[in-house]
Amino acid sequence: MAGITFKNVVKTYDNGVTVVPDLNMEIKDKEFVVLVGPSGCGKSTTLRMIAGLESITSGDMYIGDQRMNSVPPKERNIAMVFQSYALYPHMSVYKNMAFALELAKTPKDEIDKKVHAAAEILGLEPYLDRKPKALSGGQRQRVALGRAMVRNPEVFLLDEPLSNLDAKLRTEMRSQISKLHKQLGTTFVYVTHDQTEAMTMGDRICVMKDGVIQQFDTPQNLYDTPCNLFVAGFIGSPQMNFINAKVEKEGEGYVLCFGDARIKMNRRELAPYVGKEVICGVRPEDFHAEPQFFGEGNEIDAYIDLDEMMGSESYLYLNYAGQKLVTRVPARYAKKAEENIKLAIDTEKLHVFDKDTELTICQ
Amino acid sequence: MDKKTSHARTIVAYIVLIFLTFLCLFFFYILIVNATRSHPEIQKGFSMIPGHSFMKNLKSVLNDANIPVLSGIKNSLIVSSLSALLATYFSALTAYGLYAYNFKLKKPAFIFIMLILVMPTQVSAMGFINLITKMGMINTLYPLFLPSIAAPAVFYFMYSYMQSSLPLELVEAARIDGCGEFKTFNRIVIPIMKPALAVQAIFAFVQSWNNYFIPALVISDNSKKTLPIHRTTVKRRCLYLLQHSEARTSSSSTWARCTC
């Protein structure tokens, strides 16, 4: 089994566009790593460099201890699941799964055993004789997984494998892939643009933007302590609220001022920003309507533009001092649209970002 | 009312269709009928009823030493099948090369192939004959099918077919599965291209089967001639007969048109 290491990897396309300027990353053995980011951020390119489908312009890429830069894909002992599944249309499900093994000159009975074992795990037994076009999207997806599974690869690469499925099936397949990872105990690298998939499946998540790794951490850490504005905005649904605020000194501590609100924040990191503007980040669930949270210097009184009742909780779209905010409050404390609501901000969980560098100042 | 008009429409449609079918099939019918009639019968005039001389006609065709029809059919079959095979396989291979790989001069290569497409065969015929003479292939069947390897029109068809129905992800999947480049082409690409290959194989076969120009230039040996050359010999002979026969009636020119 093997981990994957990137050392100063650069990828420049023939037309001169550099997609990945300098990538350093270490994926541990047996880890489930999710590469996530907006489209065009270089996550797919990174995955394709691991697969060997894309050449590396400079730098080194290792799988295990072996430098893989010039090793062809078939000798890398990897398996890949494509977004379009890329099933061979002229072969039956069985043939599709057996193809790689046949090429490796595996004995017939062993192929048979492996294919049937994979088909059983994935629930594909009844469809082994069918051609891919006679299968539904979810079944094709499972065939693609099965094709990768039978080879016992050291690394499993998945390129947005769920994006062609409907919402219900996607949730189902998400848990199936997670289960598969535990069962197989191999390294998984999974590319997606969907932060929910990333959060639910990854052991660690690598958030990328413009070919640069923004943060590479566990889902919980990404959520609780994002390192910059981009990560904070990308991870979490609904998105984190960003509020322009001004830092002022008040006695020994500092306050963040926006609208009528003066939020107390006694953090030394704010010292250089006194008198300057910063960006406050507040997660929707860190606004509290429950009375026990109200205290001095953490309240805002906001106007509700729109409310979405979700049953147990309610999403309120607020307008406060000209800034749009989203909050998530328990249904019994929620109010209706066009009313005002008093909310307390959980200052423990408040994030403050530098307006120019967009880096986190304190959280 | 509605029923009546639709009834009338059906009748009109059938009449038109029957007429068109007649137009299409009549000449084949005459061909078959004339094949069963003797020479004087044909000269007498046109008839819808078959004669009794089919076996005699057949025998005289097969026994004509100057026109070895059977070897002509054999040569034509060999040349046409090989042409169809080479044209489709190598054009698909070329198209795949240009479609699936990125290399310098890819665009110029494409344009070059397209330029060959606009060159008529006649223009390069002299050079072609020179070349094959020097290669020692004059008066053999090779020059009739080997050039089909470079078939720009077939290439273009294959290229557009790949663009519409061969996603590159499939090729990549094959590479990851451990398939070599050539094997990928033969085991993944060719089966996907089957419909296109079939269409182009038919076209290439028919084109080669009807080709008169190059075989007439290249082949002089009677036993190596293909059918179109024999057919021309027969036609010439017919015209000769017609010009020298006293019974130069309108019916005999119909006969010439039908048989030649």
C-alpha cells in the first residue's frame, strides 16, 4: 500500500497556462483525501497527474517510495473512476470489469472469482451480462467502481464520480464509497467541487484555488478554523456570513463595530488593526435567538427579508445595516419575514479576517 | 369524409410509389430477360418474356478466351476487399492518431491530408505509373489496393465520427487498465467505430469495384484484369458489331444500351 507525495510539482500546459504553480502535498497511506475547489482550480489536473494521464512539468511525484514522473499509467498500480464512468460500450458488465485483469494475464478462474466478489459487494450480480447502455446511472457508477476494485490497486482515484447522479442516489453512493474505502483499506483520492461530499467523505480535505492549496486538514478543522476567507466561504452550507467591521479599542480590549453593533473581542491579535476595517466571519448557526446567549456586546437587531422553515430549524435571510446575512435558528425561536429579530453572536466562534490579505487574524 | 380523403391519399401514394419502383427495377428486369435470349432474338426487338438461351449465353461468356470473366471476378473481389479493408483500418488509425494525441504539427498534418482530398487521381496518374514501374509493381494487383491505405475522405469521416462518439476518457480508462496504445486502438476504438467502418467499407468496396481508370493503366496481362476492363472490352465489341451489322434498327440500339 502506498501514500502519495508531491514535491514542488508544477504543471504548465502546452499553451503556456500554468494550472498548478507549486504543489507540495503528502497523502498518507490508506487515507481518504478529498480535493475540493471551484472549477478550474487544478484539482482534476492534480488527480490526472497522479494517474499519469497528465505529464508533470517539473517537480517530483511519488507513489510509495517510487518516483512516478515518467512511469506510464499502467505501471502505477492505480485505478480511476471517471466522471462519465468511461465504461467500454461494446463490452458486457462482466467484460468491463475483467478487462484489466485479462490484460494482466490473470488466470481465467481467478478473474471469475474477483469479478463475482466485486459484483456481490456492489450488488451487480444480476447485471453481469448486460451492456452498459442497458444500465441506469447508478448501476453504471457501480460498474465503474467495480472495474477499479477488481484490480486491487494501491491508489484509488475518483474524478467527480457522483456528479451525474440524482440527489438521492448521490447520498446513497456517498455512503457506499465511504464503506468501500473502509473495506478495501487503500488510499483514496477523490475530486469534487461539492463541499458536502468533501465534508462527509474525506479523512482530510485539500481545499484548492487557482492551483494553490489553501488548506489541507480534517473536515472539522476546516470548518472550525479556516485559514483564510476563501476556505471559510467554501466550506459550510449555507455559507459563512462575512461582515465588514471596524476595529476599535475599548478599555483593555477591542470591539468590532458594524451598524449599531459593538461586538466585544478581547484578542491581542487585533492590536495592529485598531481603526482599520476587517472582515468578520460568522457561521449561520453561530447567531443565537435563544435568550440564554444574550449578553453585553454581542447583540444585533436585524430585519428578516425572508424565512425558510425547514421543520426543526428555520433559515432566516437578514438585512442588517445594509449587509445580507443568513442564520439558522431553532424553529421555535424563529420569527416571520418582515419582522425584526434580536440575535446574539457567539463571539467564541467568531472569525476575523484581514481585508487585504484575506488571511485569518483570529478565531 | 376524413376517412375517404385518407383513403384517396393512400391510393395516390401507392400509385406514385409503384411507378417509381417500376422505373428503378425495369432495367434490371430487362437485363435479366436479355440474358436469357439469343443474339438474333435480341436483335429482333425488345421483349418482356424471357427466352430459352440462358445456359448457352452463360457458356459462351465463360468460354470466351479473350474475356476471362471468372478471373476478372476473382481479381475484382481481391482488389475491392483489400481496398475496403486497408482504407477503413488505416484511415481509422490515422484519424485516431490525430484525434487522441497531441503533437507538434498536428494541425498542418490535418490540413495536408485535407489538401490531398482535393487532388483528382488523374492529375497524379503519370507520377503514380512511373513510381510503380520503378518499384516493379506494374502489371500486378498491388497498385490497385495498396494506395487505399491513404484515403483522405475516409479519414475525414472517421475523424468526425470519433469526435462525436469516442470520448477520450475511454482511451484514458484503457490506458489505466493496462492497455498499450496499439491494443487500445484494436480492442477499444475499433469496436466502437464499427458502424463507421461498415459504412466506409461499403463505399470503398464499391468505388474499387467500379474503378476503371487505374486498373486500365496498370494492368496489361489479360489474366490480371479486373471486371471493369473486361466490361469495356465487351462494350467495344458490341459497338463494333453494331456499326457493321446491316440490321441497324432502333431495336438493336436498345439492345446495346441494355446490355453494355
